[in-house]
Amino acid sequence: MVVLRHFRMSSPWRLRRLSPLLPVIRKCSRNLLVSTATGWQRDFARDRQFTSGEAQPTQNHVGKELLALFDILPGTLQKGIRQNAEAEARWGDLLELTLDAGRFLYGRFRSSSQFREMDISLSSQRLTLQDLRQIQDNGSITSWTSDNRAGIRGTLHRLSRIVEPNAGTLMGLTLRVGRAEPGAACPIYSLLEEGRSMLLLGPPGSGKTTILRDVARYLSDDQGLRVLIIDASGEIGGAGEQLHPAVGERTRRMHVGHRLQQHQVMLEGVQNHTPEVVIIDEIGSQQEAHAAASIAARGVRIIGTAHGLELKDLVGNPELNLLIGGVETAIVGDAAAKLYGRKVMLQRRGPPVFDAAVELSSQSGWQVHEDLAQSVDSILSGKPLTPTFAGSSGVRNSTTTTTATSYLQVPAQEASPQEDSLVPPLVQCMSPEMIARIEAGAGF
């Protein structure tokens, strides 16, 4: 795959400039997504049908995996979904379904504004406890874990339930849509090729797990590395016994039986299976942070995620700041106290577990700290941060010394936020050479 790297653009790609190419891209989607044509790749192409105007997934183009999510719903709810004209054009942006007893079924969709969501009612009748129990007991669903999570076998979807603690009554369900998006991690491919360990930071729903899947595929299939996923509730590799093909043919996985045991499984995986890269989703406890530090000390790369809007949140989190080297207080000399205006200062205790960090919560795109240690030191000393990447299309920040080339620049007045959200990840990452080959109708 040819990837656009180290490019600088004064404005994002605009759909109107790419619209002549999109029909050809759809035609070549099997070859564009990855080297082999499998069912999940074609489903991804069906989930997002692009035209010169807007994304228009229809009932005939929802995709097999999304249909698997709808199939566990009672028949009356499925009928309501099929007849909902407002949602029909948005299936490619569906994030989750929320179901609560006595309320309507709602679909939460990604809107044109980044990190903004909209809810659409998908049922004409209120849900009953029987509806919820029918979904909970569906034969396609895996066993429920101690933290009330399950999955649909053979898919990337996740189910979570709300249970009344005293009576144990099922009160609500959240059906989270899981997607495989080849090229989702393309902005950081170049950093991955440099052998870096990387931490992804972002709020729930910002795409951290989707990016991890593409990272696993890229490092395993494209880079030929031994990749091991530590998977709680099938979050990354899908529900069931077999790994979803989206994470790579050579990628391996260890299940986490109980969420509180994740740190033990992390260490067991490194000790028993000699991976070169360990991928972990949602590092959330001090024990898991210590396990990650132990893995890094053994020379194994780690690609992980944690909740947080920005790097400062992690620095101020006493449970997890070991990931960035830990924080301690230090009493400085008179000269330093005069320089900084205080006698007691915060400083980094040791080297970070990760080499780089990516903030996914920025409205303007991704903010990538290529030198995590330097960024942490800047935060602790009160100096301004200068992320070395900016933009979710892998564009270098103008502050870097990397040679930059302008490509497909569009005047600011032509910008439309809604159009940006319609450009698929692989289109954003294609090089001029790839574009030329598509226009010429060449094979891949």
C-alpha cells in the first residue's frame, strides 16, 4: 500500500476535489483496502457508499457485519429500522444502539462535526423488558463477562448491559458498532515503521480501538512482526474463538477472563509467547501500568490506549502517570528557584513506557507527540507544547523540519465540515502516484 506521509497541506482534502475518483475507488476497493480480498473488506466498502454528494448506505448496502448486529434485535425493532428513512442514509456513521426499558430504541450517529454525535429514534413503540431479554439471550451472543460485556460471534460488535444491582433485573443494553477500517492508522504508519512504542489518548468513541485493529494488521501483515493482542471481552479482535481477519493473518490473541486480571495476562503473554509487539486496549489501572512498564523493560514494543482528552490528563493521573515516566516533587536550588519562581517543582521520575503519544480528541485532527519524554517535561515545567504532527490525514506540522510539499490545496472558503467527514481513511492517505494509477485504471 502506498501511503501519503510527511505532506503538508494548508487545508484538508475536500470531497468535491475527489468526487471524480470515488466511483473508480469503489470499483477497485478490493485491491485498495489490502492485498487480499476477503468478506470483511467488501463489507467495509458496502458500509460506506460514496457519491459526489454524500454517503448513501442503503438497506442493500449495509454490510454483512452490520446486519449481524440488526439480526439480534426482535422482529418488530428490525422492521422499524428498515422503515426509518432518516437513518437509512447514515448507516455508515452508526456508532451504537441504545435500548432502555420503557423507552424508544435510539441510534447514535457520527455527525459532520468531529466528536459530535446525534441521536435518531429508530422505533415507534417503547421497549419492554421482554425485548431486552430476547436480545440478551440470543444464541449469536457470547457469554456475558463479569463486567457485563459480550459480543456477537464472528463480528467486532460489543454489547454492554445495565443490570439493577439488587434484583438483577436487566434494565438496558448498549450495542456498540465495531468496524474494521483499513488505513485508519495511516497517519502514524511512518512512526510505526521506526519501531516506536505508542500510546493513543482519546475519549470513548474517538476511534482508539478501530486504530488499534489497523495497527495490528499493519505491523503483522505488512511489517512481518510477531504481534500479540491482549483482548478484554473481544474488544480488538472480535467475539468468539477465532480472530477477526481485520487484525491481520499472523496476529495472535490472548483473552482476558476477568478485567481485573488483564495485568497478569499481559505479563503471561510476554513470558510465554515471545511477541515483538504487544497491543493493549484501555490501560486503566496502576497494576496494568506497572505491567506495561515491565514489558517495555524487556525490550518489547507496546501499542496501547488510555482514556483522556490530552496528555496533560495522563500526567495528572496518579494511577497511570507511570506510563509517561511517573511524576515526583523535587526541591531545587536557589538559582533554579529564582528562574522558575518556586522552590518545589514537579519532575519526571524516569523514562516513559512509550516513545510517542497521539491525542485523538483535537477538533483539528490528531496531535502527535513524537518525543513523549520531552512533551512531559514541557508540561511539568510549564513550557508550551508543540506537537510534531497535526491533522488526521497524517500531515506534518509546520513547526517540523521535514521537507513539506503542498498537494491538492483548496481555498478556505470552499471548505465544508460535512464534506471532510465523508472522505474514507484510505483516500486521505493515498499518494499522488496512487491517485494517478487509479485515474489511469491501473491494477494494484
